[in-house]
Amino acid sequence: MASVSSTQPIRQPGLSNLLTKALRLCGLAAMCVLALIFAAPLLWLADVAFRPKSEIFSVPPKILSGPVTETMKSYSLESFRQAIDRWDVGQAFLNSAFITVSAIVLTILVCSLCAFAFAHMRFPGRDIVFVCLLATMMMPTVTMISPYYRVLRLYGLNNTYQGLIIPYSASVFLLFLLRQYFVKIPSSYIEAALMDGASMFRVWWQIILPLGKPALATLAIYQFRAVWNDFLIPMIVLRNRALHTLPIKLQFMDSQNYNVPFDAIMATSLIAVLIPVVFFFLFQKQFIEGLSGGLKG
Amino acid sequence: MSVAADTAQRRGRKIPLRLGKLQPLLFIAPFIAVLAAFHFYTYYVGVKMSFTDAQSINPGEWIGVSNYVEVLTDDPDFWAAIRHTIYFTVGGLLTQIPGALILAVILNGIAGRLRGVLRTSYYIPVLINTVVAALIFRMMFNRDTGLINWTLGRLGLPNNTNWLYDSAYSVPLMVAVAFWQWVGYHMVYLLASLQAIDPQVYEVAKLDGASPLRVLFQITIPLLRPALTFVSVTSAIGCLQVFEYPFLLFPNAGYGPGKAAMTAIPFIYRNAFSSQFRYGYAAAAGWIVFFMILAVSLLQLRVLGLSQAEDL
């Protein structure tokens, strides 16, 4: 016993040790309870999306009103059918998917071309222009909604997919992210390719893009979340009902003056939420890096 | 590769060589063009518009600074909106940043799978559509049928609060929903920074017999300063620009009882698109809010340490 304690020169006094342990256990318990509270709204959504309208607002929640399997007997896909048949949510889903995918592809092209130039080419005023671009990141353009709408009308882009997709593609934040990554690609690779007679466009296509894949994945994830969930700008740009994305469709259903289709709203909400969550579980590591560690480049 | 393709390639290569110094411009052109066409041009149109009485698609007449004067001196709604924005932002910062720090520190001390599970559970709300979050929470905060009052009742607490219709709760409600949605985002960032701290620092502190609280305040927080700066600025900017919560968290798109949840961006939106389509007026209010938000961001960077923020 004595030898054991002698290998642990700093033994904390028993009471303090116990206290630390108790504290740690309390912390752990609190964390678990909090995690459950955090999950509750989504678990509730996942439950009521499959229930008839009459059970959505039952108190206590239907699923807690008896044996779980018993309460689940009223599950059906009726609310999804309502959403798709009566509210055209299928179209909204396709709109959301099309806009998100196109915005990601276009952002990759536009930002990577520009980031490549800032990372590996010399031209007069390069650094000043880059700093100026970074400074625009602090500008809250969202305050300019009425002039923005006029500008879109001027270009004839209101009520079009392009009116939404093209502006997404020039993101200064994502440009910065790519540039920080591209700088680390050794310029000897590029010089070697140029010596072999490749054009700068080929270098971009065949060296920068393949080597920049991790940064492009980060970009894609960031843009996926931003575009899929965006609400205010799409609401202004896409006034035509046939063009509605999922968030706007939800707001539209919710703004009915009477007989709000809560069942269809729940089903649509679940669809809107499930897509990013599924992607998150598939690419968890990249997601967390992409959405928060991204700045560390 | 065939000879034909080879020569074609060689011919193609002459073009970029001849372009010489202009070539980098080709690469940055698409980005700059989009930015100029949609952002800078919007600013230009916005300046002009703010000096007119433009209404919807009618360009209106030049009326000088009267929009600005009206916003600043004759519109109680504007100042109420600014007040609510400040309350919401301060409330958001005071809950999200310490909350995220505490969660990150505790999570950092938990080992193995449980950490991953907990982290995921706090992080999921970040992915949730803000519209969905606002709609779900409106239902959950319903006095009679909501999950919140039911839970409070089960715990033996007062369960008759009319959350959505009592203006005293409007901003706190938004702060609560924002906490739910964003604390995980900041937490993950802080957690990554915590894990980058050299464990030896803690070993030394432990050898010196420093209490956990002292370690937190004298080691962890100073070392996390750049990360804390970053999350504070992100959080503040997000809060200042909030739109979906005031717009959708309360019944009938009313921005809360007596517009008690009306914040800056919804104020601009309402003037531009839902009441009288006063584009000129909304543009003037937009510029005022624009510079307020810009000032807050710059001030925050200044106060919290610009040098650290730069190397992030």
C-alpha cells in the first residue's frame, strides 16, 4: 500500500477528491438531461409528423399517453400524402434540391477560380483587392432588401432560379476559405505543369481542384446548410408559388387564414429537417469541421 | 494521346500565354462580376432609393433626407425595433457564449463515445431550418396544448403562462430558441480550440494544486480568447440580423404581441414588403441599420482584440 501511495506524490485529501467526483457526476447527469431537452423538439416533430391532425396537439403528447406501441397504431403517411397532393411539397422539395445543388456547383467554380488567382498568381493590386474583399464580409447586405429586389427586377431575375443561385456563388467567406487552402499547395507543382505546357486553366482543373478537395468539401457543406435553410432572400426572389422552396412553402402553409394544415406542415418540416440531418450522420466529421473549424483553414 | 489532339492542345496553350498579365483578371472576373452586380450595385441603388419616396415598382420622386429624418425622429416603431434587437443580441451573447463555454469544458472532460453522442445531440439544432425551429417552438410554447407548459405542470411548476401572448416574454422566448439553435455551434468551435491546448499546461496547474475554477478562469479562458472573440462576433452578427424568429415564432406573423418581438431586419422587411411597400423608406432604414451593425462588428473586434481575430 505504502509503495502505491508513494508513486502518487500528490494525493488529494479524501473529502475534496470525493467532492470533485460528485461534481463530475452531477455535471455528467446535467449534460445528459440537457441533451434530452435539446433533442425533445425534434423527437416530438418526428412523432407527430406521422399522426393524424387531431393527435398533433393532444395533451399529454399522444406517444406518452399509453404504451408506446399502442399509441403508434395511429401512425400513417397521410400527412405526407396531404403535403404532396394538396400543397405541392414534392415540387418544393425538387426546387430546394435543384437550387442547393446548382448553388454549390456554381460556388465551387466561381470561388475556386478566384481563390486560385489570389493564391498563386501575381498581378498589380492583388493584396489590396483581397483585403477590400475581406472587408466586405462585415457588411450586412441583408439590410438592403428593397434595393436588392429592384436590382433583381432590373436584371429580369426576380421569380427565377438564377436570381437566387448566381448571387449565392460569390461568397467572400468561402473565397477566403479556399484561398487559405490553395496557398498551401506547393507552387512547384504548378510550375512543373506550366513547363509541361499546361495552361493556367488546366492547372486549375487538373491540379488545384483535385488537390483542393478537402476545402471544396468544406465549402459544399457550408453552402448546403446555408442555401437549403435560407428563407428571407428566397422569399423575396421567388414570389411565384411554383418556385417555392421548402422553407417558403412552410411559411405559405402556415399563413393560411383558416384551417391551417398542421399535419402537412409537420410532414414538410420533417422532410426539410431530415435531409441535412441524414447528411450530417453520413459526413459527421467533415460537417463539424466545415461549419465551425472552416475558418482555421 | 493522338498527334491531332496533341497539336490541338499546343495550339490552345498559345492563347493564355499571349494574354500575359491579363490572365489573372480572367480568373477573378466571374467572382468580382457577381459581387459587383448583386452587392455593390445594390448599395448604389440603395443610396439613390433612400432619398426618394419610391413605392413598390414606382421609382418615386427625390425627397432629400426626409426618409432618414422620419426614421430617426418620427417612427417609434424603429426605435422599438432597435431596442428589441439590442435586448435580443445582449441576451443571446450572455446565454450562448457562457453556455457554450461551460458545455465545451464539461464535454472536454468526458471521454469516449458518450462525448460524441452528447456533442451530436447539442449540434443537431444547428442543422435545423430556422423556419421549422420557429414553427415547432410556437407550437411547443402554446399555453394550452404546448409541450413546455405540460412539462412544467408535470414538474409541479406554474403551467398557465401565456408565453406567446405576453409581451414580457417575447424577447426572452427568442433568446431561448436562439440558445437552443446556436449553442452547439459555438460549443463545437470552442471544443476544438480546447483540444488544441497543450495538456501539459493542465498537468502543471494540477501539480500546483490549482482548483478547477481557478484553472478555468486563469488558464482556459485566457487561452481560448481568440476562439471566444470569434464566437462572440459571429453570435452578435447573427443576433443583430435575426429575421425568422420575430417573423414566425409568434402567431399571425404579428412580430409578437404588440410587435414586442419586432427587430431591425423585420422592421425593414415590413416597411418594404408587407405594409405599404415603401421601398425608399425601407432603404433609408436599411442604411441606418447597416451602419449600426457594421459599427457593432468593428467595435467588437476592437474591444475583443483585432490581432487575435486576424490570425484565426
